[in-house]
Amino acid sequence: MHPDRCIPGMRKAGVWDIPDQLNMARQCLAHPRDNVAIVDLTDGYRETVTFGQLTRMTDGIARELHQQVQPGDRVGVLLSQSPWCAAAHLAIWKLGAISVPLFKLFKRDALASRVGDAGARLVLTDAEGAALLGDLAHPVLVEHVAPSDDPFPCSDTGPEHPAVLIYTSGTTGSPKGALHGHRVLTGHLPGVSISHNYLREGDCLWTPADWAWIGGLFDVLMPGLALGIPVVAARLEKFTPEACVDVIARGGVRNLFFPPTALRMLKAAEQAIPGLRSVASGGEPLGAEMLAWGQQAFGLTINEFYGQTECNMVVSSCSEDFPVQPGCIGKPVPGHEVAVIDEDGNPIDEEGDVAIRRGSASMLLEYWNRPEATAEKFRGDWLITGDRGVWEGEYLRFVGRDDDVITSAGYRIGPAEIEDCLLTHPAVATVGVVGKPDPLRTEIVKAYVVLKPGAEASGSELQDWVKARLAQYSYPREVAFLEELPMTVTGKVIRKELKVRAAAEDKQC
């Protein structure tokens, strides 16, 4: 990274600025009271919420809860993007308690598993959320809480004190609760700023990702508040290119975090969005074709970043500092030591397990009530991400999830590159690529494709498309067309379900 840049969260390059006393509520509200904290578009019109107003909302909730909540208690937050959602988390942290983000699109079983596992007796929500919650926990309706002019004291927590319990999206196995301390926000600040070519005065952040997930909560909302950058709150019932453009225009958005699914939808609609200063993307890798499209659609280079719920924002691109290398997700962010290691925990220069050394400020404290899973997550001093990667100079190339990599005729094939290639075909809306068992090759590449409305394409046409652009051995030997793909609530393709489908098809043959 540029040696002269001021990197938030760092005393100097590679050295964290983490005090002995640290509370994320104090960290997020330490700005002039008249400055804009949140641009609220949730009710159909534009309203600005200052840091003074957000503090009053936070203190009102804290006073409402303080006789019911003790330090260390888990309190759910079942709210969509809104100023009250931000205030709910901040109030819980002020009390020294642990916030548990919950997603409004969860069905009862998903809510029950998380609320029950966390032991959350109270959930901050609204009338809609209370109906979803039922008798799972006691709802506290935030819209009925009066903002307070009487400042509520902030608990004197430290960086290791538990603050937030975020459940994984469950792409592999049942969701686990990643418990983070108050240092987690500081751990996100360098990567968030770098991925937006260094956040600065005049910027304004938004993401369509819900604030119930680490991507919305700690890649956008809380870093924006901590850095004094206004954040747009916009409740979209459904993401559409038209709704996205409307939010950007009305909110004055200059800086966007787009999950890859959102980018693919914009590309499918041929939607250009001029006037932005930065676009960051994480969750799944992009490829050369998507990056080239982003340059045309936005007039800038999309900065990819990498991390996971357990340890986030550890690798990033930064087009202002160095050329983005297609197929790679960037370079390690200062403060995070990232390596590709072998089974013995030794760093290697060939394909291996992507790992992060202990000491990263955004690293989880533990999995909630799962000591065995916590132990399995580490290999010596390294946190194992479960992803495979390889270095290309200083750049990290993402190969795929360890259980997603396809072994075919001796080749190890990452599905992401093939998916990206197929997405460049004008008829393809979205795609998932997996390995299908094969007696000769071990596995063959199989693509499950969803076409754009009204579009047509044959399997052989899509096979030829990949053959002409990628290595001969990586083209999909089978192509199936579906109405929709299995997706997580965060918009990632659930390849595990596609692999089960492919294996079942193999048995039927």
C-alpha cells in the first residue's frame, strides 16, 4: 500500500492502534453532533440523521434496556437497514452486552436456531419482526423507544470483550456463531478504506447487502460511522437495477459495496452507473470479463476484497495504489498476515490453504459454545479459511472453497473462473459450476445455467464459449439449464446442493 497514506486503525503500517479500553459505541459516535451519520431513505423520502440524533436514539434504547440486560448478555437485532438498526447495536455495546444480528428474511426455523443457540432473551425489532419472532424471545419495539437527551454512560470494555455474535451464512454445514470482540471494527477499518481507494471527506457509502450480515454491518455501516463517512440506509424489498440506481441518486452515494450477485444483475440489465468514486466487491471472486465490464459501466476499476465472517477484510485490491490483476483478489491488507500453507502449517509458494496468522484485529474470539469447532479452525498460529489459493507475486489468487475445487484428469479446477467466463455470454443470467463424479476423470466439470428472460443458448454453444476463452481441460462437459439456482440469503450459490444434484444424476445414469 502507498507508504504516505494514512491508514485508519493503524499507528503505522502493520501496527494496530488498539487501546486497552475500547467500546465500538464510543468509537462510532465520537464525531461532531451536527455531522451527518446516516442518510435515511427507508420511508420513501430523504432524511438525514446526525451523530447527535443517532446518539440520542442509542441512549434511549440503552435506558430502555439497562435494567433487563447485563454485560455479556446476548440481545438480538431483527431490523433491516435503518437508523434504528444502527442505534440498536450501539446501545447493546454501550451496555457491555453482545448484539446478535438477525435477518428479516429468515423463516421461523432459521430464527429459532440462532436465537436459541445464542440464548437471546430479548430481541430489538419492529412490528414486522415481532410477528416473525413469535414466542422465540421477548420483542422490544424500537420505534416505541423515545430518544434520550440524558447521555447514557458507555461500559468500559476492552478490545477482547465480546461484542457481537454473527452467524455464518451456512454454505458448508449448519451456521456457527462467530463471536467477536470490540477490536473487530478497528480490524475492518484499513481494508474498508483501502477497498474504496481511501475513504475521504465528501464520500457517502451504501450497500444493498443487509446489515444483518458482516458485509453490511462491518464492511459498510460501522466503518462509515467510525470514520465519519455518511452511510445510506435504504430498505429494498427486492434488489433491482432500477431500485439501485434510484437509491444511488437520492442518497448521493459515491462509494458502493456490491456483492457479486448484484453486479451480475446490473451487467445482465446492461445498467451503467456514472458518477461513483469507488466500487468494492467481495463474497465471491470476479474475473477479467466482469472487471472489464465494471470499467465500462462505472468508469472505474472494481476493487475486490476478501475475508469471511470469522476474519474479514484481510486482502484487498486498491486501484489507486497498484494495478488490479484480473483473477486475483488483491494483496494482504496492512495488519493482517496472510499466507498459503500446507497441511503442516508451513507457508508455500504453490496452491494450498489460505490462512491468516493470529493477531489480526478482525479475527473471531471463538465459535459460540463450540470449542471443538474453534480448535479445528486453527492450524498452529494460523486460522484456516477453508479456501484454496495461490500467490502470483504479491497478489493472492482465489482458487475456490476447499470442497468446491474440481479434480478432473489430474487437473485441479476452480469453479469461479468458469462461472465468470459463462457469465460473459449474452444469454446467461447466472451460473453455478461443480464437479460431477466420473469413473474415468474422477470428476467432470458440470455447469448449471439460468438464462436471461427470453434468451436462448444450447449446451454446446456454452461449451464452445468456454473452450475459446479458458484452458481446454476446464470447459463444462455437461451443461444443465435451471429456472433458478440454490442461493444463500447473502446471494452466494450453494454449490453443495448442486453437487448433491450432480451426484444423484450420476447414480441415475
